[in-house]
Amino acid sequence: MFTHDLGASLYKTWTAEQRRDEISKLVEGYRGGTPLGIVCNLAEIIAGNRELAKEYLTALMPLAERQAAVAKESGGMRTLLEEFLL
């Protein structure tokens, strides 16, 4: 049977530097058009939890960029992005 952990078991073996590098690629993907909700979800999987994902994302994205990204959204997505970015 297949498991759907999206690589979470592999990411647990990675160093903090490897995780940061991979999450920085996700941020670049966002800047290229990848939806931020997907970036946040994958960042959480790679980092291991939401709090660490937030630390990586806030370090990699300037405050103005994070605020603008949150301001574009509404409803539940806005709330989710606020948790990750602000």
C-alpha cells in the first residue's frame, strides 16, 4: 500500500540547511507563480511542523512581501497565510 507523506519521512533526515535550501526554492516558486497556499503546505511538511515553517518563511521573505501576499487573500486562506507569514 502507498503512503502519502509527500516525502515527510525523508525530510526528517535532512539538516536545517537542507530544509532551508528547499524552502527557499519554494519561495522562488511563489515568486514565479506557485500559489502561496501550496508553498506553505510544502514548507510545513519539509520543516516538520508549522512553527518551523513559519520561521523559515519569515526569514526568506521580507515583511512587505508577506503582508502583500496575505492582503491578496480572503477568508480561510487569508487566515492560514496569516498563521504562516505574520
